[in-house]
Amino acid sequence: MRLATAILLAVLLIAGRPAPLHGDEPPAVGKVADLEDRLKTGLRARRPEEHRFIERVVLLVREGHLPGKLVDSTYLWALERQQKYPYPLFERALRIQADRLGVDL
């Protein structure tokens, strides 16, 4: 009885996993897309130029020119400092940090 239960459990666990589809995007790409959504939503970006700035930041992270950890820490810092509308603080602080790294935003 225990063996049958163990086999059933193993089958259910294996069957519950989605099979990887050929041509799926690598996990890093999904994380970058999540970054864009998180930044636009969390920073409450409203104007087109704000959306363009965030898209540029995400592109630089995807290309490896801007560290994702730096963007994340700047995002969290801006949220802590200004919860109502954190975008201006984020942009200003990230521009300063990127300038120190020699990255043109």
C-alpha cells in the first residue's frame, strides 16, 4: 500500500510540472520583463517620458550595462523615501549611480 501511494505521489508531482516548450524565453528575460512591470507600477510612472526612461533602464539591464541589483536597490530606496510618487527620486538617484559607472541614461 505504501509503495502504491509513493508511486502515485511521484506521478502526480511529475505530471504537475509544465513541460518546457521549445522556443521559450530564458528565465533572465522573464525577470527583466518583470522588472519593467514592477518599476512602472511601483514607481507610479505616468508620463510617456517616464515610461521611456524605465524602458531604457530595462534595456541596459538586459544588455548587461547596468547592474540589476543597482536598479533594485535604487527602486527600494525611492519607495522608502517617497511612497506617494517615488519616480522622480528613482530617476535622479539612478542617473547619479549610472553616471558613476560610466553608463549613459
